[in-house]
Amino acid sequence: MHGHPYYPPGVKIPGRYSPNVLAVPVLLGAFGIILIAIVAVVQLLAKQVNPAIGRPEQLTLAWFTLCAFLHCFFEAGYFILNHESIAASQHLFAQLWKEYALSDSRYMTSDPFMLCIEALTVFIWGPLSILTAILIIRDKASNTTGLRHILQSIVSVGHLYGVALYYGTCYFEERYNGVSYNRPEFLYYWAYYVGLNSPWAVVPAVLLYRSSRAVSRAFQPSQSNATDFKKQR
């Protein structure tokens, strides 16, 4: 008896495993309230700083606010600092990690890949998400459009690369080594593993496309001016 519910059966996790004391709806509800509150506060502040901010930019701001919080305080921040003690902890974030790890046990085993990619997240993508959110708020009012779209593109590429590695390592581990980190139940595989991570494949792709178009439009006037200059010669 391995004493925990994680896959593959018998996988070793650091320390002693203690089942969660909070029910899943309570856990997810509490976390949802935290996320909604943080996004709402940032939206209110954005309206105070830049009353002209439009609906599309508000949605983009909400995305980068969400990313900044998850990267700096939940995903990388809490996980990196507490990965060896999560299994026994009853902290809200620890219980959330224990629940999510049913879809990917690498978050319970101090897996080197997860530690590396989450360390990059907390030191690079988290701070850049904060900076991008600030530039979105200040956009137009302080002529920061160009820098904002450059950073937005960099973070979006980072997210796409990260999610590709995340899914890719799981796939090849199962394909070639026969090791699955995912419990097969619908909730854990489709809702958690696929559903909760898929936004980091879809939203960054949309934002990268939008930023590419914005940068392209910014260069169009100078290109047309150069063409006119050549014709005049």
C-alpha cells in the first residue's frame, strides 16, 4: 500500500501524505473568489489610471493579472518554496496542489523538470506579466504601445513554449517509457490536466497574433514613406 492516490501507483513522494480536509467545491470556490477579487481590484485601478481603457484591453489586462498572480504566488512562488512539504500540509495552496496533482503527480514528487520550468516562471514570466499589465494600463496615455506589444509577444511565446514542453514531456514519457502521471478519471484528466492548461495554449496564440498585427501596422507608414521616397528619386 503506497498510501496516496497519485499515478503511477507506488510513485514516491517526499514526506508524509495527508489527505485534504477541505472538500473539492470548497477548495475551488475559495480559489475562484481569490482570483476574481484580484482581477476586479486591478480592473478598478486601471479605470482610475486610464479611464479610456477599452473592453478588449480590459480582458487582456485580466489575463496578465491572472498570469502574474498564478506565476508569482501560486504556481511557482508557493510550489518552489514548499514542494517538499506540500504532501503533508493543509495550507489552502497546498490542498489545491494536492488536488491538481491527481492530474499530474510530478507536482508531488519534486520532479526536476517541474522545478526548473516553475523556477523560470517565477523569475521571468511572472515579473514580465506584471510589467505587461502595467503597460496595458498606461497604453495610449503614455505612448507605450510598442513596448507593450513587444513584451506581450515575448510572454505569449514563453507561455506557448512552456505548455508545449509540459504536454510534450508527459506524452513522450508515456509513449516511450510507459509511465503516466495522470489519473484517468474525467475530472482529473480532462477537466484538470487538459482544461486548466489549455488556456495557456489558446490565449497566448491569440495575443501573439494581435501583437504581430499591431507591430506590423506600426511599420506600415514608414514603409510607405520609404516607397514614396524611392519613387521620387
